[in-house]
Amino acid sequence: MGLIVQKFGGSSVADAAKIKSAASKAIKAKLEGHQVVMVVSAMGDTTDDLIDLAHQITPHPPKREMDQLLSTGEQQAIALMAMAIHAAGHGSISFTGGQVGLMTDSVHTKARIKSIDAARIRDRLAAGDIVIVAGFQGVDADANITTLGRGGSDTTAVALAAVLKADVCEIWKDVDGVYTADPRIVKDARKVERITYEEMLELASLGAGVLHSRSLEFAKKYSVLLHVRNSAHDRAGTIIGPEVKAMEDIVVSGATLKKDMHKVTIQAVPDKPGVAARIFGAIADAHIVVDDIIQNVSFLDNGGYFTDMSFTVDKTDLHEVRRIADKLWRELGGQGFKDSPVSRVSVVGVGMRSHTGVAGTMFKALSEAGVNIQAISTSEIKISVIVTPEHGETALRAVHSAFKLHEEPVIESGAAAVAAV
Ligand code: ASP
Ligand code: MG
């Protein structure tokens, strides 16, 4: 007997029938002898609809009130889930984030979890209930409701799994697991059996929309075993866990395409110490995440050196970034700023640490597909290129096939280790 956290995403609780079906999965786990905590997202497109509604009132709603509004989506879903479990003859109780002491900082719409008081959950589990917790939300020290950022229910689930020392955190979704690439774009993309936290963290930050990045950081830090699986059936999905030796043989595990990004360039700022610190300090102060940074070649003008400073940001942050960039170029004595939409194509794999030639293979595939590369960035386990949005999908397909990601990987050193999860 163990403790299982089951998280159901919006599409897995989109209507009454799906709520009942999710309830039956929790009941099944309970009947198998486990304690079960469910974490539930808002039904279907509720969050999008609420955002839409807010924007019909005002283009820039106060973030505190956004959180107040968006948290209601999850609150509906947990109550309905508790009713479904009751109706099936089992004990259950639903809690909002605040009701289980899920404390966050006060950064509305992007809050981070600070602590969880699991006592109330443990009590109800001990009493035999299936406990249902609202995903995506918490409260700050002043009892304001906060939310954790889009997709944040994953983070709630993993944080609870960590605090409760769950045996596994099941993430029930409308997909079979983690794929080598988005199957809507790459027709022969393959579901992977197992992938490491690190690879998944890279994939998530690079645009694979399977899991919220913060949830993976928690999972890695507290070694929470994740199982991403499809709520439409009972077949196993993808295990996300620590690295096992055999995984080094897989050079590239997955490829991603991130759309809806913008490249922002602050033009002709003085090339001297402190300029980058000013630019990225100002952006960090606004809690905006910068992905790629490109400092262009500097040029001599009027006796001094100048450079263009480019970086990429999420389209959702563009409004604020434009405001900041417009202030920055003036303050720094630059010439202006410009921005253009871009996409990023990346390949990820822990095997890159011990294999060479990955960048060469990727660039060759892109050149054969006629894709121009605007910028390149790398880490120990990933290579990313920035391309124009029109080239994004072509580029993704090209790299997917160059690394033969459609084929089952050949594992030389101990396939048993992978199978033994
Ligand atoms: N309902 C929120 C969203 O749609 C949180 C979540 O689904 O995880 O972003
Ligand atoms: Mg949702």
C-alpha cells in the first residue's frame, strides 16, 4: 500500500462524464489499497474563457483580481470531483489551495510555492477519504489568492507528492505520454518509455507543453517519480525519473519547436561593462524570463564601440518588454529597439554529454532543408536554433528525422535497466 497523487488536467475533467471517469480512476487506486490525493485543473477551457472575459472588461486587468478570478475554475472542478466520488459511494473531501495551507509568494499570476501544511490532508487520508486539492492556486502571507502560472496544477501535484512522500505522481492527460516531438507536427513521432528529469526540464522550457517546468524542478529536487499517462485508457505512459546508466546511449531523446516567441534587439548601445547587467537586470525585475541572449559583433562609431543586444522572450511578455526596451535604449544611449517573431527548434538528450557530432548533424539537416539559422545556443544536454516562424515546422521535421527519433533507440549497455522501472 502506498500513496499516490493523481493529477487530472483540464481536458481530463472537461465535462461531467470525464469527471466521473477521473473519479473512477482514483477509486480504483484506493480499492487497490492506496491512499489517493487528486489534484484537479479547471474544466476544459475554463481558464482561457475566464481570461477572455477579463479582457472584455479591460485590456490590462489587475493581476490580483486575475488570480481571484482564475482560481474559481479549479474550485468548481474540485467540488464536482468530490461529488462524483461521493456519488460512487466513497469518502472524499475537496480543498482549495488556501485550505491546505499552500503558501506562495505574492507575485500574482506567477506565484511560487513557499510551503504546504500537509496535516489536514494527512488527517483526511487517515480517515479513509480521497482528498481532492485545487491545482494552480495558493495564498500569500496576506491571504490573497495567488496562481502559479498557466499549467501550474502540475506544480501543485508534484509539490504535494514531495511533501507527502508519495510513491508516484500520476499526471493524467489527453496524450499517451512524452513524445520524441509534437505528433501533430511530426507524424512519425514516438512515445518514449522513460526520460530523465533533466531532459524533461529542457524539453519543457523549450516548448514541449507536456508539463509545467516548475513541476519538474520540484520532481527532480525531491526525486518524485512522475508517470504521464492518458486518461482515455489504462495503458502505461512515460516515466520521468532519475537517469539510469543505459540512457547515455540515447544521444537525442526529443526535439521541440517553440512558437510564439519574439526576438527583441536593443540597437547600438555602448559596448562597455555594465550594459548587459542593466538590460537584463531591468527585465528580471519585471519577472520576465529571457531565453536566448545574443550580443552581436560590436562596431566603432563616433570614436566608441557599440553593439546590438538581442534576446528572446515569450510573446505573452512582449507588451511589458517593449515598454522596458523603450526606456532602456534611451537610458543607455542606444539607437532604438526592434522586435520580430521567431521560433526555436531544439534537440535534447543526456547522451550528448558523452557523444560528439550532434551539432554538426543538426546543422547539416537544417541546411539540407533550406532553413536559415539566426542564432544558436547550447547547454550540456541541448542544442537550440532560432529560426523564422515560417521555417519552424520544417526545421523540426528535419532534425527529428536526422536523429532517427522515429526509431526505437538501440541500447547497448543494459536495456534491462530501462525496462526495470
Ligand atoms: N487551469 C490552469 C490553466 O489552464 C492551470 C492548469 O490547468 O494547470 O493554465
Ligand atoms: Mg487548464
